Amino acid sequence: MGAGHAQRLYRQGDSAVHRLPPHCKLAAVFCFVLVVVCTPRTALWAFGAYALLLAAVAVTARVPIGFLLRRMLIEVPFVAFALLMPFVVPGEQIQPLGFLPVSVSVPGLWDAWNVLAKATLGVAASVLLAATTELRALLLGLERLRLPPLLVQIATFMIRYGDVVTDEMRRMSVARRSRGFEASGPRHWAVLAKSAGALFIRSYERGERVHLAMLSRGYAGTMPVIDRVTASRAQWTAAAALPLAALLVCLLGWAL
């Protein structure tokens, strides 16, 4: 399938979570995230319950906590955005640290908590999905869930040839350094801009060649499906355990 950078998210295993069909896991994660987003931000205990549910999935899938936390570093921009909200959102002001003359907004604190908690749970669920499902299987799962075939094909080509473009960038960088070029300021931006333009042209031309090669092999707008995975009722039930448990927590959060 290519795309070694994306395959690093996958952790080889033979757990019950790994064996679930990909479209079942995709539907379960989507419903889980939807339930988390619908949870009232004041139900603090509910987010702890969601974290315990994801921890149970991680234990079942034998995904180490260190592996999970390292892959969740992609959330850092959301954390930075959330930390700014108490200082920019208008509303009642408080001084959480009495010995420091720093005032923060109460609505901003709630908004920051809302963004941080829900984004963290969503990222953790997505990382667990990627860690227990091969990339090719995810794409087949999207197709099974009736995602428009054109979008699935675009995602397939993007993932498959991502490493090709990356390797081309690396070769161009080596060529520049071999000629004594080192980008050290704005005066070198023109060279980098020309390199970006050359990379675009090379990628476009490679795409044209790949498309012509596909047409010569009978490509007619759809990709052939070699193995079509089906799911039993028991597998759907197992996959639904996570979102159904989360839904129960969400309903209790609104009731209490």
C-alpha cells in the first residue's frame, strides 16, 4: 500500500479489536465521537468515564499507553488554542492564583475545558482506530460505509504516493546541499519557492504518467475490490459496545 509514514500508526496484533471488520470500527468511533461532542461540558465525571472506556479498548487491543500518548502529540495545536481561551473570551473574571495578578474568564475556562476534553477523547479514539486497523483496511471500510467512491480513490492515491513526493523532496534537498546551498534567511526564499514549483511540476507529471498507465490497464473510474470484508451480527454488536456505553454516560450526564 505504500505510505510508510502512515503505517507507523498501525500496531501489529491479533486482539479482538484487531479482528473486527474495519467498517464496524469506523462506525463505532464516529458514533463515539458524536456522543462525546453532545455531552454537556459541566458533566466532568462523564469525560472521565469516556477515558475509562477508551482505556478498556486499549487494554483489550494490547496498545501500550506510551504508544498512545506519543501518537496523540498531534493534539498540541488544540491545547495551545484552548489555553488562550480563558484570556480572550469575555465574561466574569476570577483570579485562580491569588498571589498572581492574573485574571481569567470563567466562560473562557469552561470553553477551554470543553475543547480540550472533547478533542483529547476524539484524538485518542482515532489513534486507537489507526493502531488496530491497517490503512488499506480503513479505506475498504470507508467504501463499505458507502463513502463516495471518488473520495475513497483520492484518499487512496494521496496515501499511496505521499512517500513518493516525500522522497522527491528529499532528493531535491540533497541536490541543493551538494551545491553548497543552505537556507539561512529571507534571501534564500526565492530558491525554496523555485524548488516548490519544480516539485509541483514533477508531481503533476508523475500523476499524468500514473493515470495513463492506469488507463492502459483498463481503469474506468473505479478501483477493483479484491477482498470484500463482511461483518456478522456478533461483530456489529461488539463494535457497538463502545458507543452504546458512551451514549448511556451522555444521557446520565444530561439527566444529572
